[in-house]
Amino acid sequence: MIMETLKGNPNITLSDTMVLNNYDKLEAHNHLVETKRHMGLTHWNSKLSVKDYCDYYGIDYEMAIAYLNPYREDLKKERQKRIKSAKRYKKRS
């Protein structure tokens, strides 16, 4: 069985938490802060990997990757569109 690799940043993001748990932005933020606190990551800029998050909550890592990758790809495309749009706007100004 070929294991799919996680696209983008290996750390869990607010968007990932929103997707995995069907949370809104505030709920996802609070959930991530609490999770990091329970794991001993108390510094405001502490990073938590998707793998560690899955292990902590008993989520199958491969299934999480398969679920997150399409969302991460869509976010990447959205970001690229915004960057192109901003560059076009700068050229006009």
C-alpha cells in the first residue's frame, strides 16, 4: 500500500482543524490552543504536526491526509489567484 504524503506544511493549521472537526474559526482556534496546552506546548508560537495531532486524538493518519489534501490543494489555488490579482492591481496603480 502506497502511503499518500501530506501536501504543504507538515504542521496542523487552523483550516485543517476546521475541516477535520467541522468547527468554525473560533471553535477551531480554541480547540488548537487547548490541544497544544494539554500536550505541553505552551509557547504562543508552538507548532503541532498533523501526525502528532492524529496520534493524540486517535485519528488514522492516512485517512486524515486523504481528507486534508484536497482542501489544502484548494487553498493553495485560492492563494495563487489572490497573489496574481494583487500583482495585476499593482501594475495598474
